[in-house]
Amino acid sequence: MGILFVSLSKAFDAFSRRPFNFVWGSLLFLLFIAVVLLASLGIFMIYFMIASAFNIQMQMDSIPTLIALGIVALVFLFLADGLNGSLAMTYKRALSREKVSLMSFYTYAVRVAPKMFLITSIRDLVWLLLAAPFILVYVYVLNGAAYMDIVIGAIVLFITFVVHALFTPALISAGAGNSGVYGAMQQGFNVLRKRHINLIGAYAMFSIAWVLNFIPLLNLFSLFFLYPVAYSALVMMCEGTGALRNQQQMDED
């Protein structure tokens, strides 16, 4: 667990020295995710105006509406994945006491969005293949059985945690490391092979911070302190820079 403690320590130390660089990254992410959400809703409004012009009935279960909603969801997820990659890059630079400009954050997000979206799609496909059997069994066989909703929910939650943890090194490598899809997947595999225990511990802390982001008041502490530190520790672990690389060499020796 030495790599985990070193990465957390160095991430906290970097945050303590230049907290604004990390807070700035969180602010940029929140700003652009709001812009992306509004842009996605704008696409749906265009569909609404077109439907109104041609007297098409707006029903949520109609095929045209479902297609429009699917396009809106894809646009949002595509750009959100790019923003996540840009956030990883911003935290990585903050570890080196560098600040990322607003324009650099945006242009980098657009540039890495395709590969981030591709890796995320592969991750979600793996999740679907693993979780779908349990969901289907519950819906068609065990629905209504006592406590089965809790059991199946716990299994699906566990699958979600494991799958997301396994793909996190690849996503960070594609975002913070600016690797291609193949290189990011290869780097992710190397991290899993060498630091799987440390990765699970770091990702568990990151998951807690992520959940706290959605709790009012607590999210102020999480978004601008706990989440940047936890995310930066993951970046350091997956990138293996500086003293972290030295610690890994000591562990291997």
C-alpha cells in the first residue's frame, strides 16, 4: 500500500502549496459541464421547434422523440467525457504547480473527447454484459421476492465499482497522459498488473469523494478539496511520476 500513501501524500502536499490551481480546475469543469448541458438541451429545443413547424405530435414514447433524446444524450456524454479528460490533465499540471487557462481547458477537452468517449463506451459495454443477466433475472424471475431488490442492487453496484475501477487507469492515461486509445488501454493494463491493490484503495476514496459531490453543503468541501486530492492521487498512481515512480521501484526491489 506504499504507493497509495505516497500518491495521497504528494497530492495533498501539492494542493496545500497551490490550492487555487486545483480549485480552478474544478471551477472550469463545472462551468463547461453546465455549458454542455445547456447546449444539449438546445439541440432538443431545435427538434421541438422543427416538430412544431411540421405539426408532429410531441410524445415521449414516439420514435422521433426517442431518437432526438438519444442524440442529445450522446452529445452530452461525448463532450462530458472530453471534459473529464481535460480535468485529469488540469490536476496533473496542478501537481507540477502549473495553471491551465480557460481556453486550453476547452480546446484540450474537444481534442481528447473522441478517445475518452470510445474508452468509456467499451467500459459501459463490459458493464452491460456483466450486469444485464442479473438485472434481467430480477425483472423477469425474482421481481417481488423478499430482499431480492437489495441483493441484486448490491451485486450491480459491486459490478459497477469493479468495472469503473478497472477502466479508470486507461481513462486517466488518455486524458492526463494524452495517450491514444491503444496506448491508454495498454497503460491501464500495466497499472492493473502492478498496482491493483493500491488502485482499488485509491478508487474507493475517489468514489466516496464523487458521491459527496452530489450532497448539498458537503459538496463544497468535496468539489474543491477532497475530489481534487483524490483524483490527483489517482492521476499520480496511473502516471507513475516523480517520487511515486521511485517508490514503485523500491517496492519492486
